[in-house]
Amino acid sequence: MTAAVDDDLWSAVGDPTRRRMLDLLLADGDGTATSLSERLPVTRQAIAKHLGVLDRVGLVRSTPAGRERRYRVDEAQLARAVAQLSSVGAAWDARLRRIKRIAEAVQRTKDQRGTQQ
């Protein structure tokens, strides 16, 4: 995945309504804009727009179902997103450990200077 795709992906899942939609689709197996709008406090049109965003980043796939489209979570893309999030989390954990070590070293230096005076 490219950086631009990653930005789009995280922008898509950054929205709480879209995350709730993904939860519902995962729990139910699939759904339509109409079925999702019955369970969420937004209009069918808003749901359709959110589904379009999720479709563009590959988190859902749609198939025609009469006059509507049925949406299903693309589990492979979701797994890639989860793996990326885990990787980002691990990188931030490493950064925070380095910051902590630096802060502790600075504090030790201050403490040593204080005891020498």
C-alpha cells in the first residue's frame, strides 16, 4: 500500500459512523444502505456516502441486489489495516521508550549536578 492509500484508509476509519458500519457489517455478514440506516442515527443517503468512502479504500465490496447494493467487509483489506495499525503502535511505543530514556538521563544529570553543589 502506498502512503496516499494509507492516508485515505485511516481517514476512512477515523470516522465513528464508518467504524460502527464496519462493526455492523462484520457482525451481520453484509448489509445494504437501507438496512444500515435502520440501525444508525443517520439517513440512508449519508450511509450510502459513507459506504462509498469505505468502498474506495477497499474496506468493503459491493454486489448488486435488486435496486440496492449489498456490502460486505473485505477481510483481507481489514487485516492489512489492522496489521498496519499494530505496526504504527509498535513504532510509537519504541519512540516513547526512547523519550523516556532521554528524560531519565536528563533527570539523572540534573540530580548529579545538584548533589555536587
